[in-house]
Amino acid sequence: MPDASLLDKFPAPTDQPFVVEHVSDEFTSVCPVTGHPDFGSVTVRFEPKPANAGGTCVELKSLKLYLQSFRNEGIYYEAVTNQIRDDLVALMQPTWLQVITHWKGRGGISSVIRATSGTVPCEFLTMTK
Amino acid sequence: MPDASLLDKFPAPTDQPFVVEHVSDEFTSVCPVTGHPDFGSVTVRFEPKPANAGGTCVELKSLKLYLQSFRNEGIYYEAVTNQIRDDLVALMQPTWLQVITHWKGRGGISSVIRATSGTVPCEFLTMTK
Amino acid sequence: MPDASLLDKFPAPTDQPFVVEHVSDEFTSVCPVTGHPDFGSVTVRFEPKPANAGGTCVELKSLKLYLQSFRNEGIYYEAVTNQIRDDLVALMQPTWLQVITHWKGRGGISSVIRATSGTVPCEFLTMTK
Amino acid sequence: MPDASLLDKFPAPTDQPFVVEHVSDEFTSVCPVTGHPDFGSVTVRFEPKPANAGGTCVELKSLKLYLQSFRNEGIYYEAVTNQIRDDLVALMQPTWLQVITHWKGRGGISSVIRATSGTVPCEFLTMTK
Amino acid sequence: MPDASLLDKFPAPTDQPFVVEHVSDEFTSVCPVTGHPDFGSVTVRFEPKPANAGGTCVELKSLKLYLQSFRNEGIYYEAVTNQIRDDLVALMQPTWLQVITHWKGRGGISSVIRATSGTVPCEFLTMTK
Amino acid sequence: MPDASLLDKFPAPTDQPFVVEHVSDEFTSVCPVTGHPDFGSVTVRFEPKPANAGGTCVELKSLKLYLQSFRNEGIYYEAVTNQIRDDLVALMQPTWLQVITHWKGRGGISSVIRATSGTVPCEFLTMTK
Amino acid sequence: MPDASLLDKFPAPTDQPFVVEHVSDEFTSVCPVTGHPDFGSVTVRFEPKPANAGGTCVELKSLKLYLQSFRNEGIYYEAVTNQIRDDLVALMQPTWLQVITHWKGRGGISSVIRATSGTVPCEFLTMTK
Amino acid sequence: MPDASLLDKFPAPTDQPFVVEHVSDEFTSVCPVTGHPDFGSVTVRFEPKPANAGGTCVELKSLKLYLQSFRNEGIYYEAVTNQIRDDLVALMQPTWLQVITHWKGRGGISSVIRATSGTVPCEFLTMTK
Amino acid sequence: MPDASLLDKFPAPTDQPFVVEHVSDEFTSVCPVTGHPDFGSVTVRFEPKPANAGGTCVELKSLKLYLQSFRNEGIYYEAVTNQIRDDLVALMQPTWLQVITHWKGRGGISSVIRATSGTVPCEFLTMTK
Amino acid sequence: MPDASLLDKFPAPTDQPFVVEHVSDEFTSVCPVTGHPDFGSVTVRFEPKPANAGGTCVELKSLKLYLQSFRNEGIYYEAVTNQIRDDLVALMQPTWLQVITHWKGRGGISSVIRATSGTVPCEFLTMTK
């Protein structure tokens, strides 16, 4: 079951601006309607707050374990995407954050869900992944 | 026969902004003039209203069955595209919605139809699919 | 001989905005100077007027027969392109229309002709085909 | 020797706007310094004046013969490009015209020369050929 | 251990504007959590101050040795990126500087970190590496 | 040793605007620190002044010999790039000029140096070579 | 329902050897287990008997109508492939014949079925389609 | 837990030779050492015995469910591949059968396991998937 | 109407072995069943007899005119291919000859016809065009 | 006019076997029928005799001048190819030699001519250029 308590963070190492991007190509959860597994990728992109404003970054291994906690959860694509956005925003209160999920075809239909928090700079809005 | 009653929806899981994209590469209907089958892809992209404004998302399996209901319908490309746009707008009243259909060659001519509702952000207007 | 009377149309299925694109990769006519055959592709892209303003769409099979009627006509690239633009504008009075023709090499020279009517949105002006 | 009298033209077939593009991948002339042959491509792109303003288009076979007349001429890349621009502007007085020549490596150096007349729309300025 | 004292510089050779870009595809450090090696690339891009304002450039061999000094350091991606940015800014006080690190997949997750100092011109903001 | 006296020029053939681009993929010099050979490419792009303002173009064979004169010179990438810019600006006083050098990997690091004089039009600023 | 009586043939035009290949990328039938539509491509490749031995070729439009007759049939991939092989062998008694069907993913699984009659020359056995 | 009883079969539809290939790009199991999920693809390729010799084919939906039954099993790549081979051979006794599994990188290492039963024709032995 | 009398030849220039290949990407004829135009490419490949055995080669311009003579002929793909093979064999009596025609999709089906005379060396049998 | 006396050679530097390949992408001659220029590439590949058997290699600059001597010659593709083969065989008496010429499209037809002397090893027979 998705478990935000798995998420860990560490203080942003600087007051200067920087942007973090993590892409997992090995995400899987379960369709709540059919019970069949869903496979996809998850992109998380964010700008932490400056260190002197209490900025933090999600720790990578904890992010991996958190994403793995969806493995046997029956959950919609849209809910996965928004929950990841919400859990990471709650964890870090970043300046902005973007989550993009790509889902392999199911019944001949592939899907992409994009969720944001704050104002994403335009050079990232047009990235396909 | 195209059957909008097959479409099902669920409440948007959040008040935060997000964008949904579904692409079916396995669409088929019938040409109303020649009776021959048409083959193509259908892209549906939309931003639901926020949950607190009654926003909803189309359920994926119901979308699959709805798209399959065109299988033996004699209908123009343009009518397919606009009907999908209209049926989904009626279902969800989304903030904006975009439908793009690509049709394989018939008589040596391939076609693309793009239909919109509301104001589609420019980063999506330039996507080819 | 090019025959605009072959063109047929049907009422636009909606008052909502949509854009139609037809690409034929099997166009041939005859060079009026050398008598040798020319080969190329024809892209037609347009936004019909809304249905409640009398908007119409060219019917696809009639477009195929119309394009085939150029087969043995001795005619310049530029005239082909402008005649298709003019015949389709006369047929449909669309909000805007764009015709792009690509011609295979003749004497080592390949050519592209672009003709427009009305104001083509910029996301279509930069398409190469 | 380059011979502008080989160029022929015909009246623009319409008052509506259109753009013509001819690309020859088989251009050759001679280096005036070393006497060695140069090989390259020539792109000519222009918008003719409207027919009712006396607009004309260069005839394609005459353009081929004109480009072939450079074959044994000792002439710089820059002069080739500007002479083509000048000869075509003198022939047609187009609304705008663009000539781009690409030259294969000589002494390990490849070259591109771009010459314009009038105001070239920005969607053509960024084309690489 | 990362050692900024390895970095050497030389005076900018001119008062005119220029931009320097160094890309190392052979960067390795150690994950501070798992102890496993990380592999990635590091892009450093900057505009030095003019020579008459005391501008300097990082010397390439010293940059190589500096990047190699991270080899056995247990350090986060984010800290690597910001430390390189900070060490180079301290070394050169450039007009602007951009550091982009790409990290190969670990636990199925690949990452990109982007850090900047000063105002990076937009033609560089959209570069993927 | 780099020898600007090798550079030759000829008068711009026209008062009309045009842009010249020369790319050498066979540039080599020597690293001043390690004594090892460096290999790379050099792009020179400029708009000459109009002929009636005394505009000139660098002669291609002289450019080749000039670039070859760096062969055994121990010199930094940054100095190569700026010296080429300065020598060509001194030779031609062009309206604007851009020099981009790409350097193959040395110690696993590849580099790009961009130097300009005057105002380079934006369609050239974003070219990668 | 699949209808072999739709297939038509014409006499092989020669006693000399030749090989015919037809590829349809627009095949659809229905899964006999789930009732959902299947989509795929069908390749038919054969060498007719010589004309003087009564050789024949399948007529293309009749082949199209025959393939379309599977549209609403509930039938396994393996049965589709073997039935096409059997119906075409019964129609033409060719020297050899090869049928390859490719099926788009269903439940994340894509499939290829290859069926033969007679001895297929090795240069065709290794073709992927 | 892997469950061969989920596998279902149906009689081969013909006595003629044919080859079946199923590729799942959505396979996941669990590493028995680290407990982390593994992701990969599974290719199953076989020639059934002729119908008159009792030949059978694995039913596709049952194959999907069987592959999904590995989802939470801690099992080596090699064991996965051989078990699938063994379970399918036990189910069908095919003339020959080939299983190829591709595994995404873990700790920077990607893997491919190939297992066979009977004599696989050489045109399939050289396929990469 | 196809006219073999348009074909011209010239004596093979040598007794040594050589192979000639001509590819036309601009072939068109008419479907004898539907009356619609067909488009495709024609590859002709042959080894002439040695000059001292009366070997000849087809003249290229005559081949072009011959291929153009099919333009308005209602004729099957198979008949086109075999007639070209027969007419060229009658013209030249080559050591061997191969004709490959590729036809664009009609009714969603694309086709390839391969016809040979004599023994084609294996390095040419596996060429796709 | 083609001039074999331009060809120069030097002794093979060894008794050991080696293979030489020269490719010119800048070949031009003139069509003897139409008088129009032809453009193409020329590949020359050979194994010299051992040095102790009097083996020689063609000198590269002399080969360039020799190929340029065809520039204004009216000559068939086949004759160009065989003459180059014959002139080089006469010059060097190599163990084997292969000449492949590729010709850009003329009248929509592109051509390839392959001529050999001696026994070309099979790994070179299948090269497309």
C-alpha cells in the first residue's frame, strides 16, 4: 500500500537555485477496475526551496521504496500521479514540482498524466517525459 | 453504434491542476460512403475541473468500450472526432479538452482531425499526436 | 483535366472549432514544358466555418477523385497548388486553408509550394508537410 | 559561363499569397583559386508578387539550365549565391527571396552561404536548407 | 575527497564575450546511503568575466583531476552538483554558470540535477545536456 | 604558429545582406599543459559589411592555411576560439561574427567554446554547430 | 464471418518464376475468449505455379474483401493464420506459400504467427514481416 | 506464486507447420536476494505438434495470467526462464520451444537468458528478442 | 499502352563482368479492376552478356519512356512485373535479370512482386529493393 | 576527356595482404544522349599484388585528377564504370578490383553499376557502396 512514511529527505545543500529530476522506468501498480497490473514510468521534477528557507530534497533510495509501495495497490493512474505529487509536496514544500506518468497500453490505450504544484518554468512544461 | 452511455467517470482525486492523456492506436469505424473499414488512432487530452468544483475523469475501461462502440458505425472522420469531443465534454465538463485523430491512408490519402473545447495550453497545441 | 465539379462536401458536424488535414502521397500531373510526368504529395489543411454559419467539409472520396483528375493535365507546380487552394476555398469558404505540395526531383531539382487563404495559426505554418 | 538570359518566367497564377521553394542537390562550379571543382546544393525560396501586381515565377527547366551554366565557371561560393539572388530578383521582383547554398568539404571545410532580398518570414529563416 | 584546491585557472584571453562548455561523460562517485558507485555525466557551462574585469577560465586538466577527486566520496547527486557549481563560482566569479549532471539508473531510477549561478541565457536553459 | 598574415580576403560581391558559414572538421592544435594533440571542429559564421561600405569576405583557401597554422601550437581551447574571432574581425570588420569550436574528448571531457562579435541574429545563436 | 468464396484469382501471366507478397496493416478480428477486438497485420507471400501448369494469383481486391470478412469473427490468432494459409492454398495450389501475422499487444503481450505450405526459400524465412 | 495450473491450451487448428511467438514486455518478479522487484520481457516461441499428433497451443489470456503469477515471487532470472520453458513444454509437448527473457538493469547490469527445448530452427536462433 | 518498341540498347562496353541496377520511384499504372491509379517503384537489375558474346545494355532514357508508357494502362501488378522482365530479356538476353516492384497501399494492402530470369547471384536475392 | 595518363602509382609497401578502398562522392560527367550533367559517387576497392610480385597502389591525388577528367565527357554510366575498372587494372594489375558507381536520379531513375576484375571476396560483394 502506498506509504508516504517511507519517504525520507535531506536538507538542500545550498541557497542557490537548482532543479532535481528523477525518472523511474519500472513503476507498477494494479488497475482498481480489472485487477490487472499496470506498468509505467514516473518522472518527478522539482526545485527545492533554498537551504536558508528550510529547503529539502527527497532521498533517492527512499523514493525508490516509496514508489515500490504502490506495487500491489489497486489505484487509478490519475490517483497515483496526484498522490505522488501531494506526498512529495507535503514532504518538501518545494518552490515548484511536476509529476509526469506514462502508462503502457492497456486495452490498446496508452496514457500520460501530468500534475503540477506551483509555477513550473516553461522549459520543463514542454518536455515529453 | 457509438454509445455515450458506455462512458463512466470518477471524481477528480484532487483540487490541484493535472492533465490526462489517453491514446488508442486501435480505433476502427466504417466509411459511410464506401462501406470499407477505416483505421486510425484517437488521442484524448484534457484538464479536469478541480475536485472541489465537481471535476471528474473518464474511467479508462469505459473509454475503451466507448471507442469500440464505433466499430461497425458508418461515420465520417470529422464526425467521429467531434462526437468524441462532445460526448466527453458532456460527461466531464473539463476545463479544456483536445481530441486528435490520425487515419491511415485510404485511396492514398491519410488524414488528421483536431477538435478542441475551451482553451488548450500552447504546449499541447503543437504536439503531433 | 482538373475538374472541381468532382468535389463534394457535407455540413460541418458541429459549431465547435476543429481542423482537418488530408495528405495524399500519390499525386501526379504532367509538366507543361517537357510533357514528362510529375510526382508529388499534396497536403490540404483547413478549419471549416462553424455549422451554424454554414460550414462544410470536403468529402474524402470526392477529394481523391478530384486530385486524380490532374493525372494527365499539363500544368505547373504553382498552378496545381493555387488551383487546389482556389477550388477548395470556393467549395467550402473555410475560416482558413493551407495547401502544401512537395514535388520529387526533376532535373535534380525538388520543389515545395505553399499557398494559403485566410490566417493560418502559427502552429501549422511551421509544419514541413 | 553563368547566363541569366537562360532564365524564363511565367505569370503568377493568382493574386493570393503563396511561396515557392526549389532545391537543387546537383550544383557544381569551379574554385577560382585552385581550379578544382566545387559541389553543393542550391535552395531558392520566394514569394512572388500577386498576379495583379505583375507577379511572376521562374520556370523550372530554365532554372535548371541556368544553374548548369555555372558548371565550368571559376567563381567564389559567395559570388555564386549573390549572383543567383540578384539574377532571380531582377527576373521576378518577388516580395521576398532567399538563396541558401551548401558546399561539400574542400580542404576539410564545408560552407553555407545565405543571401536574402526583402523580408523573409521567420518560419523560413530557421530552415537549415 | 572532493578537493577544490585541485582547480586551476588562467586569465580570460579577451574582453569580448564568449561561452565555455565542458562535458565529462566519465564521472563517478559513491552513494552515501548504499555505498554503491554512481555513474553519470557532468556538464559545466559558463561565460567568464571580461579579461579587463579580471575574468578567468578553469584549466581543463585541473578540472579533470578535480572531477576525479569525487571518485571515492559518499555524496548525494544534489550535493555533487551544487558543490561543483559553488567551487567553480568561487574559482572564477563568472558572469553566469550552469552545471547539469545526468545519473545512470540506480534501482531503476535515473536522475538529472541542474544548478545555476547568475542569469543563464535562454538558448542554454533548454539544452538537455 | 598561428599566423593571421596567412588570411586573405576579397571584396563582398554585393550591397545586399548575406551570411557566410565555414565549418572545418579537421582542426588540430596542441594542449599547452600536457603537450598532447587536440582535435576538433571550427565553425566561423559572419555577415560581411555591404560592398559599398567596404565589406569583405575571408578567402577559403587562406582560411584553411590559417587554421592549419595552429597545428603545432600549444594553446588553450579558449585562446584558439578568441584568436580566430579576433583575427577574422580584424581582417573583415564584419557586421557580426560567431566562432564555435567543438573539441573531442580529452581525459573523458569534451568541450565547446562560443565567441561572438557584434549582435548575432537569434536564428544562429541556437545552432549547435 | 470468414468467407473464402470472396477470394478471386487470375491466371499467372507467365511460365517464368516470380514471387508475390501482399501486406495488410489493417486486419482486425475478435478474441473468442474476451470478445474484445484484435488488431494486426497479415503478410501473404507465395510463388505461383507456372502458367503452363495452371498457376494462378489471388486478385487483390478480393483478398481485401476476404480479409475484411474476419472483422467480427471470434477466432484465435493461430486459427486466423492457418485459415488464411489453407484458403489461399486451396485457391491457388502455389509452389510455396507463407503467411505471417503480427498482433498488437493485448494484456501486454504481442504475438506473431508464421504458417507455411511447401518449401519457402531461405531468403524469405528470415524476413521479419 | 508461479502457478502452471493457470495455463490453458486449445488444439492446434491444423496439421500443417506453423510457429507461434508471444512477447510480454510487462513481466515483473522479485529478486530472491535483495527483495527488490525485477522488470523484463519474456518471449515464448514454439512450433506445436500437428493436430493429428495431438498438438496444442497455449491460450493467450491464460498465458498472461500465468506470467502475472510470478509478480510477487522471489526467484532468479535463470529460474524464471527455465520454469516457463518447463511449464510450457509440459503443457504442450511442442516440436520445439524457445524462451528468451530480457531484464532491465539492476546495479548497472542488464541480462538476457535464453532457454530451449528440442531443435530451434536457425532463423529463430539469431533473433535478438 | 506499354510499348516495348520504346526500349533502346547499346553494346556492352566490355567483356568483363559487371552488373547494372536501375530504380524508378515514380512508376504508375491503373488497376484493371477498379480503374484507380496504382503507384510504386520498379527495380531492374541484370548482368549483360560480355561484349564479345553480343552483350547489350538498356539505354536509360528509353527505359524511362518505356516505364512511362504504362501510365494509363489497366494492368495487374504481377503482369507489370513479368512484362518488364520479359521485354528486357527479349531486348538484351542478359546472363541474368531481376525485376522487383513495390506498390503503395491500396485498400490498406501494400505489395511486392519479384520476377527473375536466369540465376541471380545470392547477394542480390536478399536485397529488399 | 578521361585521361588514364593522369594516374600515378607507388610500390605496395609490403608482401602481406591488404585491401584499399577509395570513395569519391563528387563525381560528375555528362549524359551522351541528353547532354545533361550526371552526378554520382565512385567506389574503388582492390587488393594489390604483394610487393615482391611487383604490386602497386594508385596514388590518391592522381586518382582525384583522373576522376575529374571525366567532368565534361559525354559517356554512359556503364562505360564510366568499366573504363575506371580497366584503367586501374591496367595501371596496377591488382589481385582483384571492384568499382561501384551510384548515380543520382535522372528522370526519376537512380542507378548503380558494379564492375569487377578477378575474384572479389564475398564480404565486399555485399557492401552497398
